[in-house]
Amino acid sequence: MQAIGFQKSLPINATNSLFSFESSIPVPAKHDLLVEVSAVSVNPVDVGVRKSHSQALKKPKILGWDAVGIVKSIGSAVSLFQTGDRVFYAGSFKRPGSNSQYQLVDERIAAHAPKKLTDAQAAAMPLTALTAWEALFEQLEIQPQKSTNQAAVILIINGAGGVGSIATQLAHQSGLTVIASASRSESIDWTLRHGADLTVNHRNNLVKEVQKLGFATVDYILELNDLDGHWNEMADLIKPGGKIVSITENRQPVDLKKITRKRVKFAWEWMFSKSYYQTADLISQHQILEKIANLLDQKKLQSTLTTELSPINVTNLKKAHQLVESNQMIGKVVVSNHHS
């Protein structure tokens, strides 16, 4: 089979930053599905991993997490899917990625793809939807899809990115007042169309921005960009007994003393954690993605696809990486094989 990967961290416009190579088709064991991949999305994690290997790798590493495809064969323990099923998933951090013709994925982190979406629309969703869902409903412990949250306010920092675009929709549907941060007119419009009630500009002081809207504090904060830069503002804005979750790593120590007296809970969200550590609740990702697929089919959730490139090849994957690296992306970029 054809696969696309990298062996050394190079600027994306370098000839071999990503390249195509032949690899053997993997064989599914136990809970594995062998999937023929038809669409993939590129996330910041793709760029991060590509840039993180200064030493040349012995063999090429295949990037790509989000995927949509058709199940071609199954392992002996598979019970959730059968051959021919169309699936979508965000994959594992420990296995070869989706930028290849065929890929193995554990059935417990995959789901039936939404029926009413194209491959590209569906491929934009798994990683960011799982991240948003786990952050809101597991780490912040908000009740999903319940109007009982109505008095609560959430601040989502970076509302127009991949995760933010879904978190605003899910939080809005769960009855919260959603304040999303965005700094350009097009990203402000996007967040308002995707469930934000109000917006603030993260290039300004967020405390002043939120207080200008009439809120002294907020109940929840979802931090999706620059934890270090926003930490002091978040410590000021969170209400006593409130909760903060972050998906981005800190470069300097987080000063938890700032939230001690407020009895604030601070949590991390890493979508790959369950598959990385093979946690007891691994199958929860299958269950969450099945719910996401239903919400998409019922049009209660919109796909965040904004750019589609076709077909899946080195040129288009390089273009997708460039778009993500620009840090100006609204929504998601997907590379797909159109079967006309």
C-alpha cells in the first residue's frame, strides 16, 4: 500500500518534509479494524509531531489521526462493526497514522460515520469533537444537553479553532451562556454562527473584556490556546468553586497558588489519553463518537470543515500542514479521495 510520512523534521516546503513510500498492508488482531481510508484531516498535533524529531528516524513515521473510511476486515474480538461499515475515528498516538491507504484502529475508539455527511465533512470531526466533549462533560463535569445549566457561564478561549468550533456548539446546546474569544472579524462571525452568545478579543486583557460584557466572573473556562499567556487572567475571572480545563501545555510552571483560595478545580484534557494508557473506559470514545454522529445527522451539530483538498497525496498534505502552521485557520482542513 501507499503511505505518506516523514523521517526528519524539515520545513514543510522542503522536498522531503513529507514523502510517499510503499508499506505492507497491516493485519487486524483482536479488537482491530482494517480501514481503507477515504478522508483525513490535519490537526495541530500533526504539525507538532512532524516538527519534533531533530534526529532522523530509522523508518518513516506515518502522521494523521482523524480519518473516515470503510472497514475491509476485522480482528477476532471485534463486536461493534462488520466488514463494509463506514467509520470515523481519531486514532491512537502509539500507532501508524491515517495518511495511508489502509490503517488499523481499535474498534473501541471508532464509530459509525454520520450518514448524512460527506467523507470530508465527517473527517473534520473526530479528534476535535472528542476533545471538546471530554473537556466539557468529563473534565468540567457539565451535564450534556441539559437546560439545567442555564445560569452558568463558560469562557472558551480560541472559539474559532477546531476544538473551539465544536465546544461552542456543545456548550450552547447544554444551556450555558457561551463567551468565546476571537480577534478577527471573520473569526468573530464564525464563533457567533457556531453557538457563541458573546465574543471577547483575546489580544486584549480578557478580564476587562469579560467584565465589559457585565460578568464579574465565569463558572467555567475552556483554555484552547496559550495557557501561559492567559493563566493570570483565568485565575482572576474564574468564580470561587469554578472549574478550568486546558488542552494546551504550559511552557513554564502553572502557578496553582493563584486559584487555591477560590477552591478552583484545574484539569487537563488530552484526547489520546484513553488509548495511550488503555484505560478501563476506552470504549467511552466509541460511545461519544456515536453520539456526535447522531448529532451531526440530526443537524444539531455542524461539521467544522472549511477547506477540502483532493486527492490524498503529498502535495495536498503539505498544503494542509501549511494552512495549520499559519495559525490563521478557522475551522478544519481535510484531504479526501473523491470517488465520483
